[in-house]
Amino acid sequence: MMAQAKKGDRVTINFIGKLEDGSIIDSTYPSAEEDCDCDEHAAHDCNDSDCCQDSGPFELVIGEESFYILIEEALIGMQPGEKKTVTISPDDAFGENDPENVFSVPRNEFPDEIEPVVGMGLEVTGEDDDLYMVTVVEVTDEQISLDTNHPLAGETLHYEFELVEIC
């Protein structure tokens, strides 16, 4: 009998992540990279779970919660070569889109060297001196509206993955 993945195992997986509309947001497959809209997410805290991967298998330790927990749990009991699909609700991914996370800054307080454009990702320093990633959502002559929600907040994610190897 082939080995089965268990909690604590270091494994490699290939995956493709999609939104409800079928657009690819994340993939380890080289053929999917050209379809992946990574730029939309590149300005945000890009860890392995929210940006397109370099092609090639992704390595993780099951149970360390370095990837989506539902995928790590689904890997338990799988054998190399086996494939599964997992649907991840917003609550288990990036949360719901919260309108309270949108705020406006007077245009004259915005740095002159930055020409804000809707969709642009920026890093801003909060009152607590922590860095926050924001997306420009509206630009007028008087103000600039910024959104601190993750770009995938409110999205249901669909991941198809294959256990490549138990290391």
C-alpha cells in the first residue's frame, strides 16, 4: 500500500485556485500562469496563499497552517497522485468585504510624487506606525478613497490540487 499523508508530513502539491467566475488567482502549473491575474494581488501582503506561485510544486508541512487550513486537512489520508477539489468560503480565506475598511484622504495630504489610479495598491503607515496595504478605489479632485480589505475579501475560492510527493 502506498504511503498516505498525515499531519506533520512535509508534502509537495500542485494546485490551481479559481474564483466563482472561473478566473485563475493562483497556480503552480506553468500553463495557468499566463491566465493568472497576479498584478491585482501583488501589492498586498503576498504570502503563498494569495499570489500566483512560481511554476512547480508548492511545499508545505501539513498542520503548520502555512496554506489554507481546509486544503491541509484534505491532504490527510491522500496518496501521491491523488487529486481533490476544495471550496473555501470567505470566512476561511480573506473574510467578508467590510465597507468600514474604506476611508478617504484629502488629495492635498497625498504625496505629490504618487499619481493615484483606481486599482493601484499602496503601502501606507497607520497611526500606530504599522504598515498597511491599501487599494485606491476612487480618485477625485478633493480626495482619494482607499480600501484596506484584501482584494479577495468576500470571494469564494475553488482549489483543485494534487498531492505530488510525501517528502
